[in-house]
Amino acid sequence: MSFRKRASEEIQRFGRTLLLPIAVMAPVGMVLGLTGALTQSYMIERLPFLGNATLQLILNSLKGIADIIFSNIPVLFAMGVAYGLSKKDKGIAVFSAIISYLVLNASINVWLSATGNLADPEVMGQVGQGIVLGIQTIRLEALGGIISGIIGALVTDRFYNLQFPLALAFFSGKKSVPIISTGISIVVGLILPFFWQYITKALIALSFILISGPFGTFIFRIMNRILIPFGLHHVWNSLIRFSEAGGTYMIDGEKFVGVIPTMNKILFELGPNHEAWNILPELTRFMAQNQMLLTLFMIPAVGFAMYRSAYAENKPYTKGLILTMVLTPFLGNVTEPLEFSFLFISPVLYGIYVLLNAIGAVALHLMGTAVGYIRGTIFDFAIFGLLYENTKWYNLLIVGIPLAIATYFVFMWAIKKWNVATPGREEETVGDNTLLKEKRYDEVAKIVVEALGGKSNVLYVENCVTRLRVDLKDYKLVDTDKIKESGTSGVFFPTKNHIHVVFGPNVEFVRNAVDDFLASDKAV
């Protein structure tokens, strides 16, 4: 495999590791949003029963418990990246990543102290420093956790089986991993602050493009959706959410870096009555309100167009498939099943779909919309749109409804004009997904492994939110027709010996079954 392809696959693998901490943050963010809204003074004025002392105690307690997650975002990323990147021993990788994160911050503190750059507590927030796990350090935010996660994973895969002479045998193998991780983290912690000023300047230069009004909103949304097929959208999103590329904001004399830390402060602590609420539309234009245009309006419109365009004899079984693909993002924010049903067979149509979404995102921004957090489900719309004041949630209806109508007619025209083989229009019958519906994952796994050329042809198996991702020894041994018997909604090769098999929300159960099947005596 060429260096370019290998680098591309590793970047994709890294992007997928960011899903785990984000998956934790999203529901916790909903709890914070709900409790934050219900403890606001204006909400209590509207609904007097919320002023009950016991109820407020419960809500504030839930808010405090949930807030601990957001107070330790870098720790989540350290664990998630280490777990996702490591191929050898994920447990020791996560353990080493946490140690690495502690040592990294302690080493940065040493550098700041030795060079006279350790700021006074009163002004440390203004120069990008803060207290992290009791250590005054540079606020690397999620990046610090990501660095530690990478260190933990790489050291684990390289040294988990390291052997020392007999006198030092106790420190061999897995025990050597956290020790080596500590040494590397010290070096990184002493070097990183020196370059951090230049990194900050580069990200600020990038943010000049991304945060420069409507054009930045348009470019951000285009890139977000274009990178979906490659699994790189997580990296792109994290750049905006947790670094200077998403902007720096001063609130009550404290500096906040990136979109999410700033939103956390405004949404969950300050509320609509604080002057910082005026900043929110500049933040939400990178966040869930754009996703809501997809999940609540465009995707249902696409699904309806697909159903109307399906051949009459195929509509009975196509209806259930399309309904599932529409409800999954509507309720769970997972858009890939429907998007993948036309992305690879008609990239031009997908490009139009992305363009329409980006235009809608710009319209929401120009109208001063301030709705949403991370996810774009109907529940997030209710919590972060309807329950909060001054969000202009109605803009989503003003923009979303015409956008849905336009999307429907564009897809109806394009599907028929270009004869796009969307569900129900295939020359062959759509694969039977009975096995998935009945949760017979062991049978699905058997079909998948055999179709991929057997156990000996499978090098590595992992999954993201919707896709089973498999490294193969020889792609020529794959039987794509047989894979369809598993109930998959899509099969494609991003690179020569790497295959993606789409199973939607069931993918984690399929992946576990595949792992069990490969480890059993049944696999050949």
C-alpha cells in the first residue's frame, strides 16, 4: 500500500476515534440543556411549579452531575482516542493515555514556571492558561487529550510485548507501556509550549476564513458534508469545536477557545439574560441548527422523493426501508444510512444535496438563529430551541419548510432524469434485511465473513456509527452479492483492500458477532 493511501486510512481511523467521546457528550449535553433551561429565572416565572425547592434541588443536582463530563472533556478524548486507535490492548492503551495526560500537563507547568510564563491566577484565563486536574497549565482543551490518546495507543501497539533482561523482567510487557508513555509525555510537555504560540497563530489565521460571516458558514458546512464519506468530518468538526479555528471569545474577562467551551458557558451557566447570549448565533451557525435542516426537513423530503420514485412493484418493501432511514436521523442524528443510499451511485446528486444544506445554513445565520447544541434531533430542537428564550427557533421552520419542498422536487427530477438507482429503483431486488430485524446477528456475521473471503482474508475489523470497516488481504476474494444477503444497505471500497459494509444503528452488534465468529472454530 502506498504511503498516501496508508496515511489516508490512518487519518480516517483517527477521525472515527473522536466519535466515542462525542457520543457521550451529546446525550449529556441534552441533560445539561434541559436542566439549564428549567433552572433559568425566566422559565420559573413562566412555569411557577418549577420554583419548588425540591424540584430545583433535583434539577441543579442533575446539572452538576452532568457538568462533570464537560469539565473533563480532554480526559474523554484521551480515553476515546487511545481506545479507538490501539489495535493490540485497548485497556492498557486507555490506562497509559490517562497517565500521559497527567504528565503532559505537569510538564507544561514545569516549562511555564521555568521560563517565567506562569500567569497569575487572576489573569491566567486571558492568556490561555487554566487549572486542569489541579495543575495550572496551558488550556489545550480537547487537543491535550487527543495528544495523550495518540501517545497511549502508539506506545501500546509498539511496546505491549517488550521484553527486558531478567533483572528488570517485572517491568516488561504491558507494564512498560505506561512507563514509556510517561517519558514521551514529559518530552512533549516540555516542547509543546514553545511551538504553541505558532500553532495558535496558524489556527487563528484559519479561523479568519471560517468565522468571517456567511462565507465562513457556507464553507464550513460544505466541508462538513463532503468529508462524510471519508470519515474525516469528525476531525473537521473538532477543529472548530475545540480550537482557535472556531474563534476565541471573552466573557466576563475569561477567554474561551472554540465553539463548544463557549457554548457551554453561555447555555448552561449564564442563560438568555446575560449579554453574552448575543454571541450565540455566531456559535450555533457551526452546530446543530444546520444538522436540523437535514434531519428534520431535507432527509424526510429525500425519503419521500425516493418512495414516490420507486417502481410500483417495489414500494411495499421499499417503504419500510426508507422510513427507517428517515427516522434514524430524525430521532438519533445518524444520517449515513440514507445519504449512502445515493451518495456513491450519484455523487452529483449528493453535491446538490450538500449545496442546498449549505445555503440553508447561511440563511439561518443571516437571520440570527441560535438553536441547538451538538446533535440535530427533534429532541434537541425541543430542548435547545423551544425551551430557551431568544433562540429564534421559528427560523428553522421559515428556512426548513421551503428547503424541504425544494429538496423534494430536485430529487424527484434528478432521480428520474438520471435514472438514479435509489431504493426501489434497482435492477435487482433490495437485499432482505430479515436477519437484522430479527436480531440474528450470528447468522449475519457468518454471511459477512464468508463473503469477505473467509477468516484468513480478514486482517482487521472495526466499526463507526453505521459502518463495518474491514481491512482485507485480497479484495478480489470478496463476494459482494453474497454480502447483500446479510441485510446490508450498502457496500463499497474506499481503498483497494479496505471495505465498508453499511448496517446502520445495528452495526455495533454486527461487529461484535463478527468478532465472536472469527474467534470461534466455525470460521474458515
